[in-house]
Amino acid sequence: MSEVEPTPHAPLALNRRSFLKLVIDASGTAAAASALPATASAADAPTSYPQKFTFAIMSDVHYLSPDLIAQNAAYEIAENSDRKMFSESADILNRALEVVVEQAPDMVVVPGDLTKDGEYLGHEQVRDLFKRAQEQIAEQHDGKQTKFFVINGNHDLNNHHAKDFAQAGAEDTEAPDAQRTSPTQYKDEIWADFGYAEATACFDRSGTRDGSLSYVVRPCPGLTLIVVDSCSYNLPGDGTGLAQETQDGMTQELVDWVCAQAKAARAAGDVVVAMQHHGIVEHFGYEDEIFGEYLVNKNLSYTDVAEQYADAGISAIFTGHMHANDIAKHTSAAGNTIYDIETGSLVTYPSHMRLGSFEFAQTGDTLECTMTVDDQPLGTVDFSIAQAGGLNDVASQDITEYGKSRTLTVESVTTMLDGYVVDPLLAQVEASGGVKATIAGLLGCDANALDGQLWALLTGMLPTSIDDAIAQGFYISKKVLIMQVDVALFYNAASGRIEAWQLAETPATASALDVTLTPAEEEQIVNALSATPSTMAEGDECALYITAQDFSAFIDGLLAELDQKILLDTANGGQQALRDIVSALVKSLLESPVNDTYSVLGLVDFAYQDHLLGNEQSGGEAVSSAIAGIENDNLLGTLVGTQVNGLLAKDSAFMTLAGKVACVPSDLIKQEGSNVIGGLVVGPLLLGKVETLADLVELLTGSMLGLDLGGTVAGLVPSIELFGQPIPQLAAGALKALVTDENVNGASADESDHHLVMQAAATIPEEEAPSKSGLQNTIGSAEKVDTTGASSSAVKEFEAALAAARSVMSDPDATEAEISAAQTRLANAIKAVEESKAHGVQGSSGSSDGGSGNDDTSGNGNGNGDGNLLQTGGVSMTASLAAFLAGGGAIAAGIKARMSGRGNRE
């Protein structure tokens, strides 16, 4: 319990010559973070700082109201589509709040994702649970008042995924929408008392744009907390897409505001920390490449933001989003360090929170602060709420152990793949009118150009002459009875065709395709030769060919068949059969062993959980050998190839489905001459047997040609790149990074993911800086002004005055005269806008020297020189109040200047 109860304060008033140093080396070594001159002695009446100010961090609550849950198909899909424990979320939150009540911290911070998907009811119920915890702390701890400060996460606002599962039928796969939460509802109706009511500054108090929910509070003397709304929840500028996104929505304007607030707080002698949902430091290698949406990455670079935050004097930032208990640090080019303290989710393994403290000690004119942050398990959770809803058959269990088996499962991965990959692709196929347009879009070309692209791709893979075909193995050599048939396949640039030439002589050295014929197939060829007069070629001669035009017609026909029989077939089960095949394929791949200890899923789950828990361990020989196999032995390729061959097996579900798709290559491959034996042999043999896609696959992989398509795919895997790296190296690198922490890795006893100690210090100034509270109030009034209907000149001056006021507000060295002038100018600009709207006067705007243009504001209160009290007339109360505040601030500043005899300070 703190010795001084924290109450709302304006930033500590210091002079412009104050010296502030922030020590952010965890070892405690002092490092100057500011080079302003130190004052000679402490202020005559130093601020009373708490000896110890305690706090708790709980992140990514993802609360789903039990009132919105029911056991039905829609909820089962939702629960299996995520790694979060939604059914247990209410019970887990209750346990976390029990820990809060037991510990009775001075402050609780929540870095976003309070709800599953922004359900209004969820926000209300979480707020009420927080209020109840505050009441319980007061009851059990001598009236102590614990403050809760919250900020939104990417799930909390304008979220189209907000669903009321309680209103869905048992077999319904879709639930009706639940009431969503808007930015205005969030900060004005629900969470007003959890940060906004006592905010000393807001980024855009009345706005709804991304970032508008940001605010600043001073939880106790000596500490400023900047709470940053890093999320994206508005429709893109072109009106397309969805409002809510996983990625951030931060702008440079917001970062500039955060840094200005930090610099002002530092100049006021405070230690500065921040809180936001998205991270600003990578917490493991490859996070940027694989999970870039969990960092500030949309409009800005997370590294640039970390640089700016650190150089502005923010020593630590509390983040969430990734659901991991990890601490990472970034040191700017100027030598300033910021710690990104990421806290895991309550509803995802290991379900930990954090506890910490700021310890203050004043010696003369020096304020020293030690921040400690520790990991806090929740222990046993009582699942009474989940049990009451029939959602859980476990009465209670240690939540870390309970969650360990519920992180990544075969069911959750396959369902997530279905929801995040298969569903969007099928929806895109339907929306675009067929798979052809979808494939074209993926290749970045127009649908009309797709056939040409595929033709170029195919011909580019083929040899371009008979000699090249023989050398590269595009060559069939087969003796049928007493006849030798040799055929070479290549792309003939001169004719613009893919051609199969019968050779007059068998090449002396060649690696030919191994074609195996059954006695029945040989008999078929003999019968074909008997029925058709034929001759052996005297020289090399074209037997078969494919033109670009025939190829285009064949592709169009095949893709149309795929649309009709599978991709768009919801009536006869084609689409569902495809989903089942994909799920079975993924399940089989996930369960494939990588060594004697781990399957594919087991290895990924171990690495992922290791990172979520923090203080990562390498996993020992079993993990390192599995990763080495992926990186060096093409283990992934081999596993994928095995699955492909299984998929193409004769009686597989895929082949059954492929048997419904018509495929007639005789329309594609034409015979050059009726009397060429090569054409007679290859034509009936290869083309007469194929009527469906399954037939074509069987021809390629069966006993005749015996192609190992799985092996071909396996060989291709190492050459496929993602994020600029071959897939095996990317997978191995990411797994290594998850189990190996290279940033804040526990090398120091006071610097690990589960325990961090930071030192900070500030020098207390000898005199007060001018107050900006009046200017802040006027800015707040201005932000509520609607300029619609005002004259252009009034609006122009209003915008200029507001920009100038904000600039002065963010300037830690602003003088009393500058503050007063900015406040007066802005108040007059507000008044001019309102007068312009009320009277339709063109050109009625405040002047840049603080006057209002036409009104006399020399101190009589109403601008008419009669000395009466403030009159509103046709001007809004907002404008009148702003003018009054400005006038009062100016008078106070003038009196103080006369009494001090200093006038404007240096």
C-alpha cells in the first residue's frame, strides 16, 4: 500500500532549467538521458512521493459473456477456430481479480483486448467486475482506492465478429450479431471512469478516428502513464474492407503527440511509462516476418517508434496482443533504452499476469525510482461458471496445466485453416465468378490473360529442341512387340507449339521416361496399328502437338468443371468433400512424426508454448535434432511429398472427387499425321484412356508412367521462398527463435522475462513552471467545436490557433506569456467561429495577436465594454467558457508576473 494515496494531478511543475536523468540499465548503472543543467538545490516545498506504488498488469482478457454462449454448431466452430479458452474466460477473469484483491495494488493496467470480439455486453460486464474488485479492495484493505487504467485492443471496437451464440440454433453454423461497441461508447459510456475521467490530456477526446482513445494520467506523484490507442477500427479511406483489423492503426501524428506528452512529463520531473496493445520491439526473431501484425507495422516501423519513444524519455511500455510473457528492450542511436514489457493473455497458456512496483526515495534534490516487474501465475481456477453452462466437465484445475493441452490442437489448427484460408478462398472464387479469376488474382494478372500466363509458364519449363529433350529426360523410349518407338517432347519456338517428335533412331545415351505396359495395353497398341496403315519415320518427324489456342480451351473447360463439380457445388456435396479432404490432409501432416519424440504439431506446439511462457528453454536434443532435420534434410519436403502421394492414391477421397471432373486431353493433343507410328502408339495409349481428372492423375502416377508426383513436390519445397527465404530455412529459423530468447534472456538476475528491475532518477527543480491546465481546458473545448456553417476565414484562424495551442502545450519550455497568448488566441477563435455560425458574418475571425477581430476583449467580459458578467447571446456556452478560462488565465499570469518581478522567463 502506498504511503501517499494517489490522486489526480496536473504534471509536476518544474522550471525550464530542470535536470532529468533516467537510468534504464537494469544493472543500476546511472546513465544520463537528458543533458539539461542541474539546479543547485531542491524546491522549498518538495512534492511528497509515495515510498512504494504497486501495480498489476492483466492483458488480453478476451472475456466472452456467459449470456452470449450456448452449445451449438456455431459456438463449437468459434471455439475450435481459436487458441483462446472462451468458455472459461469468466472463471479465469474472476480468479485474476481475486489475485488483484488479495494483492491490493495501487494501480491495475490492462493493455487491450478486454473482450472476445468487442461485444457491448462483454465490455459492460468486465467493467462491472473491475468495479466490484475495487469495492472489495476498499472493504478488505482499509478503504484503499485502486485505480484501473484500460485501453482498447484490436478486438474491442467495431468488430464484425461480435456474435450472440445464445441466439443460434443447435445446428446453425452462423450466429446472429451481438451489439458491437463504438469508440464513443467505449470511452464515454463504458470506460469513462477507468482513465478518461482523470486524464490530464487526451489525443482526440471527442473523436472516433484510430488513435482517438489515447490519454495521459498521473497515477501518483513522480509517475506519468501515457496510454496509447494503437488499434485500427475504422473503414479504410476508400470505404472498402472491414473496420476492425489485427494490425495497428498508428500514425506519426499520434507518435508525435505521445512523445510531446513524454517530454513534458519528463520536464516536470516524472518517470514516464506507456501502455498500448501493439508491440514496438521484436520479442523473437522472425516475429516481423511471420507475425508482423502484432507489432506497429502498418503505417510506421516499430523500430522507428521505439527510437522515438526512447528518445522522448519513455523508459518502459506495457504491451499485449501476442499473448506471450516476454520482455525485450531497444536502445536508440542516441543511447536511450526502452523496455517493451509484453504480458500474456489470461485465456491462453500459461494464463499469467504480472505484479510490480515503483519505489521512490528522495535524497535532497534527487528523486530515485526503482521499478520491479514480476510474473504472477494464477494457480487453481474454479470453473463453476463454465460448468453451470454445460461447457466444462472439470470442477477446478491449475489453469497453466489446463491450458497447456488447449493451445494448439489438431482440431483448432484445421478449423483455423478452414476459417482463415479455405473459407476466404472459396468466397473469393464465388465472388469473382469462378476459380479462373481467383487464380489470376493470385498471380497478379487479368483473368483474360491467365491462359497466356499458364502457357508461358508451361512452355518455359520445357526444353526447346530434340537434343535438349533427350538430354533433360523429356523422352520416351519403348519397344512394343518388334517395334521400337522413341518420342521426344519439347517446345518448338518456330511453330509456337508443344510438340512430340518420333525419332528415326534411338539415341545412344539417354535417360528416358520409364513407361511400363501391361499385356493388355500392348495388345491395344497392336490392334491400333493393325486398323490403321502406318509407316516408320525415315527421319525425325512430328507426331503430336499442342497449340496455345487448344491449351487455352482445355484450361477453360477444366476450370469450369472444377467450379461446377467441386468449388461452387454446395448442393451436391462437392465443396464439402473438398473441405473434408483438406482437413484430412492437414490432420495427417500435423500428426506426421519428425523424430521419435515429436510430431509436426507437437514440435510447433512446444516451441510456441515455450515462447508464451517466457524464459525460453531450448527443448534439448529432441527439439534441436528435429529443427536440424527441417533445415538441412528437407524433412518438411519429405513429409509433404508423402501426403501428396497419399492424396493421389487410387482409392483416396481426392481421386473419388476428381473422378467427377471431366478432362478430355484428346481435345488438347492433336495428331500431326495419321500414318506416324509414334502418334498411333502414344495417341491411343495416352489419350484414349483419359476421360476425367482422376484418369489423368492415374495415367501420370500409375504403372504406365509411374511418375512420383509426391517426390516432385518434395523436391520443389526447398526452392519455394516465403518472406525472402526458402521454406525449410524459414521454418527452422522461426522454431529456433521461439525456443531461444536473445533479447532480455536472463543473463542478468534482474533482467529476465519473469523478473525485471529498472532504475530511474530525477532531479527535483527549485521553482515552478507555469501551469498549462487552463490552456489544456481551452484545447479540450476547441476539440468539441463544430465548424460547420462558419466562415472560411473563421475556420482558418480556428485551425491555426488550435495548432499553435497544441504546439505550446507540448513545449516543456513554454513561458507564461506564450501559454497565455495561445490560450487567449484559441478562445477568441472559438468565439469567432460560433459568432460566424450564429450570424452568418463572413470574415469574423480572431486575429493572430489574441484579439477577436471585431470584439473588444479588453477585460470587460462580454466584449461590449459594459462590465457585465459573461453574456452568451448568440455564442455557444463552449465559446463563452473558453473565453472566460482564457481571460482568467491571462489575469492570473499577469498578477503572478507583477508579484514575482520576473515577467517573461528565460
